[in-house]
Amino acid sequence: MKSIYLMAVIAIAITIVASGCRASSGQFDINSHIKKTYWNCDEPVFCNNLVMVNCGADVDGPLYYLDKDTGNEISSCGGACFTANLTKRELCMTMCPPKEWTC
């Protein structure tokens, strides 16, 4: 029974090492998140607890506002507003930019 447990622990450890995971300090790294998720965009602009990521809004590309602590999308603007999705379009009309964006 112990050998099965040991094999399972070793398999999990190998999976973690192979996937490039490492122990986390518990802090969310917004810059890494942006580089992985919004890789073809301008450098992020920080204001209060928000981050703006411009992915070509000047040529109808999207412009994103993210929560700095979680990376969650607060709103998407620019070319992201050209959608048939009424909920998303309404968000563009009311949250571009979000009221917290005061810079």
C-alpha cells in the first residue's frame, strides 16, 4: 500500500516539474498574466487597481480593463464593442472606461 502511495506522489511531482510549475508565494503576477494572455498588445498602463491593455484599439482592436489583483476582465472596449452580443455591447456603452479609471 505504501508503494502505491509513494508512486502516486512521485507521479504528481514529475507532472508538476514537467509542467514548469513552482511553489507560489500566493501573489498573483499581473505582468506574467498579461504577457501570456494579451501577448500581441501594447505595454499595460496601470491606474489605481486597474490595468489597461490596448490590443490595437486605434485600428478597431480590443482594449481591455483588468483588475490588477486578479487579472479578471472588468470591461472590454474598442473593437470588442463591435459584437452582436447585446450584453457585451451594453457593457461597452457603460464601462468604457470603467468609473474607477481616473488617470
